Amino acid sequence: MSKGTKTLLAVVAGIAVLVFAGVSFYSGNYNRMVALDEAVSSQWGQVENAYQRRFDLIPNLVATVKGYAAHESGVFTAIAEARSKAGGVMNISDEVLQDPEAFERFQQAQGELGSALQRLLVITENYPDLKANENFLGLQNQLEGTENRIAVERKRFNDMVQQYNSFIRQFPRAIIANMAGFRVKSYFKAVESANQAPEVEF
């Protein structure tokens, strides 16, 4: 074998190694981005489940309170409106994670609903018979547990988004992320009206 052929084979082998290394680097990072993106979507589903649980508890809670405090119509109207607004953004796909404005609307609607629920629980303090009602106490207890779940799932979601965002923003992975269409996702931020779970007193 001539010296020129050996040199050519060495160059071809070197190029093949570089191409293989490049493809391996790209595919490894791309697959990790996909896995992290799926993990964020999965955690988003858990956040929605927690909110859906609260959403489903409201009609029974309101009906029970109405039996004792029918004249508190302003609070009931506020809850109905907030629930309706939250319902409009409840059953949405995880595509909302790609749209910061849609994500903000989701948070705002949930915050308004949480605030309305807080007002409902405050007025129940004026009705001792209601506070002693077993059905109401059970619903109140479920609501407290649900609010705690919401806080936990939001934190887990933010942790997962932080992992994802950090991974896709680091160089040179940022180049791959940009080429493959992976975008930074929004964090769940507590809004003023929803930064605390409703106070539940027994």
C-alpha cells in the first residue's frame, strides 16, 4: 500500500471518527432534551390534576354554604365567575407551556379562583351552624388538602422546568436546542391573590 493511500485512509478514518462523535453528541443531547421536555409535560399534567380537583370540589362547597348563607350572593357570584373563567383555561394541552401569555392567563384565572374561595371561607366564620356541619367540614378538609397538593405540584413543576431550561440554555447545547426547536418554558409564579392556600379553620 502506497504512502498516499495510507494518508488518505487515515484522513478518511479521522473524518469518520469526527462525524461519529458529532452525531453521537447531537443525538445524545437531543434525546436528553426530549426526555426533559416530556418530564415537564408530565409534571404539567400533575399541576392540572390538582387544579381540576379543586375545580370539582367548588360546586359542592358552594351548595353547602348556600344552605346556611343564601344572602351572601356577591361571594357566590364571584366564585361562579372565577370558576367559569378558570374552566375556560383548565382543559388545555401542554402547548400552553410554549406560550408565556397563555401560561400567564392560566395562572391569573387560577389565582382569581383561589381568591374567591378565600372570601367564601372567610364568610363561613359568621355561621357557627355551618362550621359544625359534617358535610361542610369534610369539603373544607378536602379543599385544604387540595390547596396543599397544588402548592407541591407547582414546586415540582418549577423544579422540572429549571432542569429543562438550564440544560437547553448551556453552550453548546443551546445550538442544538435552537436548531431542534426547544424553547425556554415559563415558571409557575405565585400571583398576589394565590400565593397562599385558603386558611381553613376548624
